Amino acid sequence: MEESRGSIAFFTTYRPPVPLDIFCCPVPPSSSEDEFPLTDGLSYNSNGQAIPPAVLKTILRRPNFASEAIEADIESGRLTGLIFVSERENHLETLQIALRFNDSPPEVKVFSLADVYGADSFNGVRMEDSGCFGGGYKVGSEIVDHSLIYVSTKEPVQDRRSPWTVVYKTNLSTGETERLTPPGKFDLNPSVSQSGKKIAVASFEGKAWDGEVEDLQTDIYVMNVEKSPSGLGRKRVIVNGGWPTWGGDKFIFFHRKVGEVWGVFRFNISTHETIRVTPEEVNAVTPAAVDETRVAVAVFKEKVGKLENIGLSKERNEKQIRHIEIFDIIVPEKSEQITQKIRPRVDHYNPFVIDGGKRIGYHRCNVGLLQNRDEIQRNFHEFQSPVEDVGLFRVSGAFPTISKDGSKLAFVDNEFKEVWLADSQGLRIVLKKESENNFFSPMWNQNPDKDTLYVCMGPSFHPDEPLQIIAIPNVSSGASNPVMLTEGSDFNNAFPSTNPEGTKLVFRSTRGGGDKRYKNLYIMEDATVGENGGELTRLTKGDWIDTQCQWSPRGDWIVFSSTRHKPTEDVPEKDHELDPGYYAVFLIKASDPTVVVRVIKSGYDIAGHVNHPVFSPDGRSLAITADLAAVSVDPVSLPLFLHSVRPYGDVFTVDIDPDDIYKNEDVEKFCRITHSRYENSTPTWTMFSINDIEEQWHLLLKDAFAPPVSHAHEDGGVAWHMSGHLCPKKKGR
């Protein structure tokens, strides 16, 4: 049964093309030589927190750690510890423990939480984040055990568009784990007070996620680390605040957006007084309290600009680089610059405090991995799948598509300049940009004997610009010439998909869409010649957007995403300055377009997005990208501030009845396939099993390749929009 239903491939939008790693430097630093790494440099590493010496001693008492070091190593400063997020385990974003031996040369050993505390609490497909430590204080004559406080998405939530983020506590002595977030509530970014007694969290409690993708407007709650007979004493202390951090036991620093500018504020627990810490003209986020008056923050003096205006700008001025600075309420007019003195052209994220403020930690792209300014190493990544009979892997390229026989994979590079092919002959470019037009959404002809790949060409994600569909016949041989299948310079044509025989092709187009450029589905009756002598049949008609279509493996149905059930009254033109969406998934009978069934509903009071549906090879399921699990992190903390909008969120599957289309109306049950702080999107489902060693894919998954990434600077600065300018909420989808 293992992977008997094939594998789902996807790609991750907005994930930085250069791996992130965690570093620190003294306060104040003098040059880049003052910086040193805190991890081993493997995988993507982020969101670190120093492990206090007393906590590290508790961890060392665990049986699996007893042989690594002794308490004297901690007392002498030879050994320090770090809790951080890494993708190294099954490419999930989970918490890891790093032991750093400050010898000459230094050595770092990394352990998963399952290594230390077993797999009972730390297993399965999930995302973990925001590790911090509580306990260690006296209650009478007893000392409360140290505990790890953290976020996990491990518990399924069937309510659509509810976050899965829950705060847990694991006793570091016993390994026992309990949930701290109340049932039906969802929290982010826990922070423990200096005494170890109190936890502050940013919470959705009392409100639903409303589709916001930049400013979550969570509230901040405080609760006890240990339960009393009356509970945790949870109560709201701050309205509209995020990313809490304790300054001692009396103050909470947090960030909040006021108007168009993010600022960091301090809240007094006793007096309930709130004061702004950072200047009103400076964007400041993700605070880390040094003490009661000082706080380290990530600042950017000037926004890069709106998504629509950024285009392909290669350069940013120094005010648009994110840096770490320390602000002091006592001297509000002056800040202490930290990372500007280390790497002025590199973005730095999510500071944390070490040794009481003697050092500041942060993560940034690992510029040491840049081989030159044009190439960044990539790999295919096999993931742990939550479904026993379905494999899962990520492709380091956009819009992956796999031939029906599983022998060939195609995708476009992250800048939409090249079309790549992977097959038994290896990995290579089969189409290269020669004009201002881009490539996106490649799709194989369902008949593998035809060896034809279809690609969309034109300015991507602009509804008023023309898009054309081209075919690349005999693509594996490399001897073919692209054939234009669509006509008309004014039409926006995209998302081609053939019937199983490979003779017909369905696509979406703006033809007949009027001034508002509505999109409907059309069928080319001859997939070889297209409109050039072939007939065109209109499949759908309406003042809406029908898009992202795929023909079923049996040829009887076509699945697509549509706004046709978008509310007609009181719908804003934009939601949070983006296309409000309301995309749902529908099935239509290919032979009778009057038979249409909505399979997955959109949200009606929020910006619901259910996009890019694809059939499983057996026709029993659909894979989609959707915001059904809301957000898993505070978006402003991510490497792409304006781009990290997560309109898709993650990959999900829904089971359907392949024999009766009407039984598939408004399916409620879904399965979350991926868990990520970024955006996992545009899946493809292949009959191929990752573990089939007879397939060429067994080798390709382990081969490295290097699609060009042109906007990397020699000093390590990277224009992140190259992996994120694909914005699914922009008009033109």
C-alpha cells in the first residue's frame, strides 16, 4: 500500500532562494569579523532562542544527552545551547536543539526534540515554532521543573480558515507534554517572563482570521506556566498587538501597525500604560526585550513598494534593507545599530537576546553558500507525507508538471525565464526567454506518446495583457520548435490541459469577457493545431473568473477554480489591498456543460482562496492549494515583508466520488498535506511512487541543480522577490 496512489509534487513560493542560518554578534559590533554562526550551517535555520544555562543542565540529564557533555562545560562557558527552527527533518519546519562547543575550532551538534524526548509528542507532519523556556522557580520549598514552551500545528482543525497554531508545554525533566492554548483557540509567538512564571501569547481568541495577510491584529493574552486549581489564569492584556516579549516581569514589548507604519510598544502590566518605543517614521517589528527599557527590533526605514509596482527591480536602497537595532526608552531619539556594521546589504530577521544583551542573535541568508552571483544550489526535497499511500516532494521550480507515465517532469525557474525538463536524459533547459514575455504553468499532454508540453507565454499575472499558449512537440528530443496554439493579441489565455487521448485541450481565456476581462473556459477541438485551423468550443459563460482547469484522467470531467459564487452585494473591490478572491472549486461535465457542481466552497465573509485543483491519477481525490488553515506565523516576521501574503497557504486534498458528479457537492472533509510558514502551492499528482527504485526519479530526487537566480549581490544581499513575485492574489489569476 505504500505510496500506491502515487505522489504529490509542489513548489514553495516566498521561501528565500538562499538558505537561512542563525548568527550572533557582540553589542556593539565593530566589523563582520565579530559575527559567528550558532548552528551547523545545514538546511534552513531560523527563529533561534538561546537556552539558559540552568535549562541546558536539565536537558543534559536526559539519557540521550548524558554522554554529550557535563555541567562543568556549561559553567565554564565551553558549552552553550540554542533552540531553533530547521527544515532538516523530513523537510518539515520543526524545532531542533544545537549544542555549541566553544573549542578551537568550535563544534556544533544538532538534535531533534524527538531525539531527546521521544516521538510521542514530537512526531507526525506539523510545523513547530517559537521555542522558549519556563519554570525553574520556587513554589514553597519545591522548584518547578523547567519546560519548553512552543507552537505546533500537529492537531487537525476541521473548521475552515482557522489557524492550527497551538501553544504546548513539554516538561524538560519528564518529557510530559500538555496543551496550554484553550480548546477552539489559536495562539502565536509565546514568550516567557524573566521569572519563568508567566507566558504571553499573540492570540486569535475571540476573533476569526479574516483573510489578513500582513497585519494579523491579534490580541495579547497572559497566562501562568503552571496550572492552579482554577486553571492558567489566562486573560487579555493588550488589544491589537503581536510578537510579545517580556522585559522582566512587569513589561511586555510588542509590535503593532499604526496607519502605514509598524512600531514597537511597551505595555506596563501594573498600570496598563502603553508607550511607543520606536520612532513613528521607522518600521520596527519582531521585538526582543533586553531588559525593562531596552529592546532589539528589526527595522526598515522604507517599504519596498506595493506588489504591483515592484516589477523586476534588482536593487533596493539602504533604507529598504531590514536590520537589527536596539532602542532604549530612556534615550528614545537614539538607537544602537547592530547588523549595519556586519553586512549592510543583507536583510536580518527576528532578533533574540544572548547573555543578558551582551550579544544579539538573528537569522539571515547564508551568503557563504553563494557560489557566484548567478547560481544558487537547489535540490528536490522528499517530504514526510501525512497520507500513508501518497508520497510528497517539493520541486525547486515553479508550476511542476509530471507526465502521465511518471517519466518526465517539467517546471519553470523562479523568474519565469526558462522551462526545465527532467527525464532519463537528465536535467536541462528546453525553452529560454528571448523577449519580455515570461513562461508559466507548463502542462504535459495526458497522452505520454505525444511527448508534448504546453506552456503559457506572456506578461504574467496582468489581466489586461495578452497571454498565449504554445505547444512544444517532441520536447524530449530537443529538436522541436514551439507552436503557437492561440490567436488574438488581446486575449489572456492560460492553464491548458488535454483530455486523456491528448486530442483536445481545455484552457481559460478573456475572450468574450468584456471590459472587466472576465474569464471562461474554452476547448480546442484539435490540440495539435489549436486555433490555427481548428475549432474552438466555449465551455462556460458568465461574468466571473473560471480558471486553473484540468481534465480528469478518465476524460469525463473538468475541474477548475472559479469566482462564480462570489457574493454579489457588498463585496469590496479589494480586501487588504489585494484581490478579494472568493475562489471555489467546481467540476463540470466535459460532454454537458450544463452539469456543474461546486466541490469546495470559498469563504463568504473573508478573502477565501481555493486554487489550482488537480486530479489524483485514480480520479478519487483532488489536490488543491488553499487558505483553509489560515496562517501559521506572523507574516511580518517572514523574509518577504510585502510578498509573504500566503493567499494559498498549504496543499490540501479532498476525496471525491469518481462515478457520480452530484455526490461531490460541497465536500466538507479535507486533509492538510503540508505545514509551512511560507506558501506551498500549485501541486501536481503523479502515479509515480518516490520509493520505486526502478524509476529514474529515484535518482533525480537526489541530484542537485542550479536554476539561475540573477538578483543575488556579491555581498550577500538578495532581491527576494525573485522567488516571490508570483502573487496569487493579484488580479489576473
